[in-house]
Amino acid sequence: MDEQTRMLAGLTPLGALPQADVGESDPVRKQQQQQQQQPLGQPQQDIGDILQQIMAITDESLDEAQARCWPAEAPMRWAAPDDPALGGGAGGGTAGAALPLDFQHRKHALNCHRMKPALFSVLCEIKEKTVLSIRGVQEEDPPDPQIMRLDNMLLAEGVSGPEKGGGSAAAAAAAAAAGGSPNDGSIEHSDYRAKLAQIRQIYHSELEKYEQACSEFTNHVMNLLREQSRTRPISPKEIERMVAIIHRKFSSIQMQLKQSTCEAVMILRSRFLDARRKRRNFNKQATEVLNEYFYSHLSNPYPSEEAKEELAKKCGITVSQVSNWFGNKRIRYKKNIGKFQEEANLYAVKTAVDAANVSAQASQANSPATPNSGGYPAPCYTPDGRL
DNA sequence: GGGTATGATTACGG
DNA sequence: CCGTAATCATACCC
């Protein structure tokens, strides 16, 4: 049961609501019970009367009031009566418009009673103390790590965060990282970007919708509570808390949106950027650079991290692609040296020529170094470039 | 369409 | 974590 209602239930002498779960140790409640036990007509009758009237009015919903005044009309309850955000709102917001005269009269009389302000503030105080002692401790919850993860991912994928420019740049970066050379797959690439933009658009429009709904609902509830706070002890803190509850609810809805957006992006990624499914051969220039390095370091074809980075940069591929390439190359070369002889000779000649050119340009100081001296068998070639 | 080339992935060992 | 070997899945070429 909502603790606000519990308080009211504890206070109301009418016992309109079940009180089974109210702790007997509650000093406030004990005090109220003692008050209830006072026989009517005694000095306390004045306050008791007011209490009864306040509770009778504020605790029953408008429907009930109407039902009491117009018993012919069967009221239809569509929300829990103890939910102040919904049940109380069934009529609170429009109170005063079509209320029965008797009801309005009683309400007015109550509001004008000389004891009302004092009683009201006492009730507020009691409620505040109780509510804060019950709930105050667990008020501030830390930011949800799950939602932070989703936020980060959406930001990284360019779905949330800066619009268009930054977003597609991030997408392009992601595509380049997962794809191959920069000048291939432009069709898939633009297709991917279009789909990502679509997801982004849906995400933002949904998010906006949620935020709008949230603020509308918050305003609605706040208005209702403010309206009710004239006859019911509702402190600003409680309104604040209710707003926080609403925001939590809406943020959990937002999380679902974020989650499904992330899923959509992941599916899109795997569809478009799974390099294994959409394998592209490296372009000619890249293969040439790699082969040149491989055959000129045939004795030890294991590029260092720096060398890999350099090659990756030169070829427009990632370092891990360079590693893959060298891994494949080594094993395939070793497995069938014969098949690679021609290629080996080609690149041997090539590098020799290049080296010669370089050394010639460098004042012909020292002869080109021949790095082949171990590890993998060197290609044997005749002076005319053939086996 | 089938064979081959090739980039990526996986299992495993050191 | 890196390299090897086997394998997968696609690209490419005839």
C-alpha cells in the first residue's frame, strides 16, 4: 500500500481502508488511536470532527462522492484508489466543476474552519517525519550501470550525441575499422550509413515522445497533487518524490528504447560490417606493400608492432588485418614454397631494384643489405629472374 | 558454376 | 598474448 494512504488510513476514524500492515509500534498511529478512542462530545470533539470531515472528503474519491450523492449512477473505477497519482487524479483535477453542492459546501466549510491551518500543518509535519524516516535513507540511487553502458554504446555508434556530422563520422570510422581498404565497399557503406541514420531518427523521435509524455504526465500529477494539497496533507517533498518516481518509471521505459536501439545497431553492424561475410580482398597497392615487406624480410617475416602499424597505415587496413595477413602468408608460404617462388623472385627483384635506386640516390655509399639469412627458405632465382 | 585465392576465425601450444 | 595450423566463408577468375 502507498505510504501516503497508509498514513491517511491510520488517521481516518472511518476505517475506510484496510490497516492490517500498519505497525503497532508506530507512535503516531498510537497517538491517533488514542484520539479515536476519545468519546465523541468531549473537548476533543472539535478536532475529531474536523479530522473526520477531512478524511471523509479527501479519502473518498470523487466517484464515491458522486455515487453517494447520485446513487443511480454506477461509478466506474479504472485506477487503484490508493494511488495518489492515478486514483486521486480521477476527479481531483476537475474538482469544482461539476461537484454536487453538498460536497462543495462541505469542502468550503472545512477550508474555512479556524482550526484548519494549524491542523493541516501538524498533519504535514507528522507525515513528513514519518515518510522521511521510512524512505529518506534509500532516496539517492546511483546511476544505473546498465543505462550508462547503453548510453556509451549509442554514443560510440553515433546514434545519440552530436547530430549528423559527428554521427556519420563515427559510423565511417567504425566502418573503416571493421571493413577493409577505404576505397572499397562504398555501396554497402552508404547503405549502412542510411540505415544508421534511420535508426537514429527513430530513436530521437521516440526519445522526444517519451520525454514529452513524461513532462506532460509530471505536470499533470503535480497539478493534481497541488490541487489536493489544499485539503490533504501533501508536502512539497512528497510531490518531489512523486515526480522522482515518475521519472524513474519513464527512464526505465527509455532504457528499453535504448536497449532495442542498441540491438538494431548490432544487427545492422553484423549485417553490413561482418568482415568475414563481406570479405574484400585488399587492394593491389596494399598487397604489394605487404608482399614487399614479407619477401624482403623472408628470414624473419615477423613485423614488430611499430612495423605493423606502419604497414597498416600504408595499406589503409588495421593492425590486426596486417597480423592476419602475415599469419596467413607465413603458413601458406611455408606449406608450398614452390608455388610462391615466382612471387618471391618478383619481389626480390623489386626490392633489390628499389634498394639499388635508394642507395644510388644516397650517394652509392653502401650496398643494399640482404636481410635473408635464415628462418624461411629464400627463393632461388637465376640472373634472368627465372627459376 | 567450379576451382582457387584470400581474409578471418578458431583451437591449441608455449 | 602471440604464432601456428586448420578451417570457414567469401571473392575472384576462368
